[in-house]
Amino acid sequence: MKGCCISKLFYNFYTTIEKGTRMEKERMNIPKKTTGGKTAFKINDVGFRLILIPFFGIAIPLVTRMINGHNFSNWQIKLSFLYTILIALIIWEGNRFLLFSLRTYFDWISKPLRKIAVLILSVIFYTVPVSVLLLVGWYKIFSSEPVNWDIVTESSLIILIAVIFITHVYETIFLVKESENEMIRSEQLERARAEAELEALKNQIDPHFIFNSLNTLSHLIDNNPGKAKQFNDNLADVYRYILQNKARDLVLLREELQFLENYFLLLRIRFEKAVELQVNIHEETLDQYLIPPISLQILAENAIKHNEFSEASPLLIKIEMINDELVIHNRVQRKVLRKASSKIGLQNLSERYKLTTNKEIVVKDEEQDFTVSLPILKIA
């Protein structure tokens, strides 16, 4: 008979919850966790190339006096410069391709010496032969004179120095980008870790609350079946608040206090006048502060669990605000527990506070008074 009664109460309880929270569950948004891979990035160097390729294609022949106006017509000069700009383009794009390809095989951090050696060798073995070949081709196409190897050597050396400098610029940009991406990635991983840890702490609230509530329900079924039905109905309202706000990091102080008062209705069903709640907070401040949800209920549970009380000597829980902190305290009337306390509730609350507000709660367990100070956040 008792089992049937419990089953019926459970059915009513969860039916009430399901009707009241279906929409809230659909609206819950679980943040996606960040991945461990590096974020890909590209360098937008189009403007860089459009300016410097023609610059080097014109400047190097002028510096080495490979092209001069004495031996060439206007059209020959224009075509010669177009050819040397083409040389600069081929040298730039070829080295750029090599640089981007080698990045996937060699890393500055793990193998810096190998990276430097490979870069220098690849630049030299591509730039020098191609430069010499194309410069000799220029003499064959545009000049009636034999190849001036002094000019070819000087031009190739200048091209090589320019390529090494540009490669250095590219690598510097890559390192800066990688450093920025690594910082962002580290922040994302830290945020994901904190979110996962906070989610795990929030998920502890459900079984902890249900465990205590079912103990109370079982007690009432044995001693007062009428109150058991009332307790079940009120429990549905209280649990709905937990489902609706468990995914939130912060709620208004007014909402949290209203939830605590609803929770105290459950306590009064069981203990009647043996438990009392006294809130000394100005009404106008209730909408000016934020607090992690289900904080006050955990402290009320903790007081009920660890203290002896009766109608002749009731347990009074007082809440007041002092300097942007909620101070919750009760007179200590220690209960002898059959099993040592796991302190899950206070530990959970403390860790959630650290992750959510970056602040710590203060617990003072004195001989006559137990006090917990909760720092709350003022709305800007």
C-alpha cells in the first residue's frame, strides 16, 4: 500500500514538472565546447605584393645599371622593365610557395635550427639558379651585347638578400599570428574547462535536492499522508525553479529569495513552527543584485541537516545584507549525525561561486553561531 502511494505521488510530481518545464527545456542552450586544434589563418598580402614586386623589378635593374637609356629605345626600356618585373614576380611567388609549403613540415618551437637551415637552403637553391637563368635570358632577348656576368652576379646577390629579408618579414607575421591564435586558443580551452566544471557542479544540485526531498516525502507518507500530497505539489513548484534556472549563471536576488520562501513552505509542511526564516533586506535593493541560483536553498538545507530544533526551540535562519554581501546565519544547536557529513552542498556552492563570480564565500563555524557570507554582484 505504501509503495502504491509513493508511486502515485511520484507520478503526480513528475507530471506537474513536465507540464511546467517543457518549454524551458526546449529553450536551454548548452554552450559548445571548443576544440583542441589550432585555428587556421591566412595572410592577406595582396597589397604587399602589388607594391613590392614592381618596386624590386624596377629598382634592382636601375641600381645595377643593367637597363640604361643610352643603348635602348623607349619601347625597349618599357619591355625590359616588364621583363624584370616578371622576374621579380617569378622569384617572389616561387619563394612564397616554398615558404608556405615548408610550414607544414617544420616548426620554429620544436625544431628551430632545422627550420632555419631548410629556409636558407630552399631560398638559395631556388632564387640563385632562377635569377641567373632569367637574367641571362634578358641579355639574349633585349641586349645585343654579351652577357655581363658582373651585373648578373650583382643582381642575383641583391635579389637573394631581398628574398631573405622578405622571408624574414613573412615568418615574423606568421609567428605573431600564431602567438595570437595560441592565446585565443588557451583562453577558449580555459573557458571550456570552466564551463564543463561549472556544468558538472550544477548537475550535482538535482540529485542532492531530490535525495533530501524524497527522504522528507518518505517521512511524511509514514506519519502524515495528507501533508505528503501537499508536499508533493509544492515540491513540483520548487523543482521547476531549479530546472528553469540551473542553466543560468546568475539570477536576480529577488528571484532567489522568492525561491527560498517557496522552499520554506516545504520545510514548514514537515516541521511546522520548528523552522523560521527572517529576511532583513530593503525591498528596493532586491532588483539591484545578482546571485548564483539555488545558493540560499543549499544553505537552508545545510542548517536543517546539522541542527536540532523543535517548536519549543525553533531553528531561525536570518538573512541580511552587509556591504554587498548576503550574510546568512543561524544559532548552532548541533545534531549528532549517524554518518559524517560529506559537505557536498557547501563545497558545491563554494566552487560554483569561484567559477561564476570569481569570488569566494566565507564560512564561520563558531560555537554558538554558523555564518556564511555570500558576495553578490551589483547590476551596473
